[in-house]
Amino acid sequence: MKIPNLQTEGLTRAIIVLGMVTKFQGLLVDALDFGYNEENGPDTWPSIAPKYCAGDHQSPINIPTAQVAVVDFPPLSYDGFWGARKKATITNNGHSAEVSIKSDLPIILNGGPLTEGYTFQQLHFHWGSESTLGSEHTINGRHYSMEVHLVHYKSSYGSLQNASNFQDGLAVVAFFLQAYSDLQKNTGFEYLAKAVQSITEVGSSASMNHLSITRRLHEKSWSGGYYTYNGSLTTPSCNEVVTWIVYPQYIPISEKQVDVFRQLKTKEGDQMVQNFRPVQPLNDREIYYATSDLNIDTLYHFREGYSRVI
């Protein structure tokens, strides 16, 4: 099968997106009164930002695994991202918990469906009021407790704000996290979970000198293949400018660890729960599954001392 050039296709149909963009929110959509409750939730977004939020190539989507096309993309490269000993800042932006990483050198995503390098901007999370839902994407209709998005912009465009004007401007990588009541904690996630406890109020931030979750994501990125498709931002203004890369293998965490995220406050003063958009119609888009010859799925679990079969 010929390898599809998703980014070329995106110039005529849609965009390839790897996740969701909360830093983009800080640039453009703060002026838009959106949220996740009945008054300003996803059902109202097409009236808030009609150009794209009512579009045909929206995200997130359900991924029906029996209906995807299997392809062999070049390897993905995450240059400069995975080391745990990084300085970072986590912020309650009113819609999510957002992490920015301090690095002397750019953190670059390359390869796979991408034709050029993409610079890392931030990562953030989505979750639900209970652990049977919370992820934005679903796999065969199944939700996971949380979804983390690694947001990147095309390096040649210079900035996230400028890149958001181009159909191939953004790339977001998505990972799932699943909570278990019989798991005491995921040690690789614990440092981040503790930092979240200090950013309850909107606008509050906390510094971190260790970001061990990046190693956990690294291990999952080598655990098998991923899904990729053309999509959009999952918040207003829902620009269809993204290449999505979605890893289906999830990371186990404890119920207590996801519960700390539910204690965050929104700008309305409510608990921050259900901060995910429902899945959108696939319409005329293709979903591709990129295969991998490498599978070290058990490595993560043995390092954590946790052997649940997934």
C-alpha cells in the first residue's frame, strides 16, 4: 500500500492533528466564553465559533479499529523530550491543567505522517467526573479515564499563533490513562499529581523540577503503533489545522491520582470535571494505523511493579 501523505491531503481536505491545544486557547479563545457546562458547553460552541466548530473535519473522533487502513510510516522521533529531569511549570488555565517545559534547546517532533519538524509547546489533560469516561478520543466506543495531549506547531511557521493559520500548522500526540481502584499509585505520575494539588484556583501555577511522566509516555510511544488522521482543535475556535497521533495503549494510574485533577476549579468556581468534547462525525476522512516492529509494552509495568494485563 502506498504511504499516504496526510499533510499534502490536508491542504485540500483538512489538517492532520495530534491532539488538543490549550496554549492556543491563551492566544485566541480567551475572548470566547466557552466551557463544559450546560450554558457554555460543546453544544453551544458552533454558535460561539461557527467557522470551524460546525465543520466537517472536527475532533475528537471515535476510532473503529476494524475500519482503519494499515500503513508503514517512517519512524517518529521525539528529540529532546523524554528526559525526566526537566524544569516545568503546571498551570490551571480554567479549562485544564497545562504543563510547559523549560528547555535550552527546542523539543522537536519529526517523522511519521509529518513532513517537517514540529516544535513542542505544552501538554495538558482531559478527564471526567468518574473513571469510566474522561478521554476525548474513544477506541471502538470506549472512553478512558484521562487523555493527555502533547501540542506542537510546525517549526517553520515560527510560533503556535502563526501556525494556527495553516492547515498543516499543528500536531498533537494523544495518550490515554486509565484509573484503577486496586492500584495504589503510578510512581511515574505521582510527582505531577502532587503538583496539581497546589493549582486549585484558576491562574495558579507551580514549578516542577522533575517530570517523570515524560518517561512513561516515551515507553508507551515504543509499545506499538498509533492512529493518525486529519482533525481540529477540540476547543473553540475548533480550527481544522491539526495532525492527530493517538496511541491506543493506555497508562495505568490510581483513582486517587485522577481525583486530584477533579479538585481543580473553573473560572465559574465549579469543579473542573467533564472537560472533554464529545466525539465528532468522521465524515469523509480516513484513519490510518501506523505499525511498529517494536513492542516493549511490558517494560512499563515491570518498572512500576504492576503487572495488570491490558
